Amino acid sequence: MTDHETNGTVSPEATRAEPVFIPPTDIIETTAGVQMVLDMPGADPDSLDVTLENRVLRISARSASSAPDGYALLHAEYRDGSYERSFTVSEPIDTAAIEAVFKDGVLRLTLPKAAPSPAAKITVKAA
């Protein structure tokens, strides 16, 4: 699996006023599949978007800070913005069996490897 953000290229210029965060990620590969853990504190669960298309896994979410009702925010280190990260998946994945769980600011993805397809006999026609 390859991370698209850390491939040594020059960083693109910002096109938005809000910051874009790259969530720290742990990736564990097993014989059965790939497990990913992404730290996304403050992410809105309803804004989470996880897609896998053409072997590119894209993860995004919005983050918005807020003070509890009845309290005034005196100091904030979390900023409003967006989380974005993408990876190139090297193994075929069983897309119907992907699991995603978001709890306490941590997104856990389980991407099971697809079963290998059986070899196909190709008939050659004489011209």
C-alpha cells in the first residue's frame, strides 16, 4: 500500500481557506487482508467518506471544534478543517466485505483480500 501524500513530490498550493489535515495512520497487513487505524480527532462521523476506486482508497472527513453548551472556549488547539488521505492498494480487495468503524476519533478499516480468481483456459483460434 502506498501513501499518496508522502511520495517526495512538491506540496500543492492551498486552494481553500481552511486547513487540510493528514491523519496519522497505522497499516497492518495480514494474510487475510489489510487493517488500517487513522487518528481523526474532532471528525464529524456524518461527514466521513471512504471510497475505494481503481485501487485508490480515499478517506475524508470534516472537523469542527465546539464548546459544550453553557461554556465559553478559552483556548483551542484543534482547528476547523478537513481530514484527507489517499492510498494505493497493492492487493485486490473484497469490496463487499470492507468494514469501517469510527469511535472516539479513530477510524478502523478492515480490507479483506479478494480470493484469487481461478486460472482461465483461453482457446486460440487458427486464422
